[in-house]
Amino acid sequence: MDDHQRVALKSRLADVHASFEQAEQSTVLRHTCRMEQPSVDTPRVATVPEATTVARLLDAFNRDYDTPTPGTAVLATRLTTWPPPRHR
């Protein structure tokens, strides 16, 4: 991941964080109205089309903490391959 991609990823993460803050503020309204809607900040399972994005995030996280990473392509393949290959 080059510097431009890293800056773009960090910018996107900042946007997501801002969205979560807005969702948290709207929680009071949802509880007041007693609407049965899932919370915006509830974790969910990523979909197959999101595998590359998840792989980029995981790769960037590992690099930020100086943890070895096989790279985005390998991680994306691992995330979309089921069942996972057995290592002997």
C-alpha cells in the first residue's frame, strides 16, 4: 500500500468514525420513538464483495502495528475461500 492509498484509507476511516458519532447521537431519538430498528453501530458480517476492503483494512492495521502481513491479495483470498485450506 503506497502513501496515497494509506492517506485515502485513513480519510475513509475518519468518515466512517464521523458516521458512527452521528448514529450514536440519533440513538436517543430511536429510543424515544421506541422503533424496533437495528442500531447503525451494531457489528455485522462483511459480504464477499467487501472482502478486498476488509483485507486492505486488516493489512493497514497490521502494518501500523509492525505485525507481519501476507498482503492484501492473500488476505482477500483467505477471506473469500471456504472452507479454508488445511496447513500441514
